[in-house]
Amino acid sequence: MTEQWQDTASLVLGVWLLFSPWLFGYAGAASVAWTAYVVGVIIAVAAYAALVNFQKWEEWLNAVLGAWLIISPWVLNYGGLRTAMWNHIVVGALVLILAIWSATTERRVVT
């Protein structure tokens, strides 16, 4: 087993993002909600995969997805949905930071 708390946190953030359209009431805004659903699932699956069998590409994929979440309010023009916008920016920043941290940190085996 390795120290992978960053991947566990990313998994939780992915699941949070997946359910956030219902929690914050923007499930009716199709492009915003689908961004949360699709990106949330991919983040969670990549983080789970990294927990099971760590590969650096899983971290870089999550870094790209985190960056996408940060810029998506402007690209998809949903800045008017303040809660969705800030949720995506904060989750994206956290996923981006955790992914880069995990990708650049040497793994130690815990016995």
C-alpha cells in the first residue's frame, strides 16, 4: 500500500462534483450539469484507478480536468450561475493541485 491521500481526496471531489448539480439546484442547466456529471465521473474513476494501480497519466488527466473546470464557466458561458461557477472553480483548483502534487511526489511503500 502507498501513501495516496491526494487520490482519495480527488475521488471524494469527483463524487462531490457528480452530485453537485442536484445539491445546488442547477441540474436543469444542461451544459453546466453535464460538465459536472461527466468530469466528476472521470475524476473519480481516474482517482480510483490511481489508488488501485498508480500511473502518472491518471494524475495528469485529473490535472487537465481540474484546469478545464476552472475555465469552463467562461468557455461555456455560465458565469451567471454563481454557485455552479464557484463550485467548479474551487473543485477544479483543488483537483488540479492534488493531481500535480501526487504526480510529482515520489511514492513510498507503507508496510
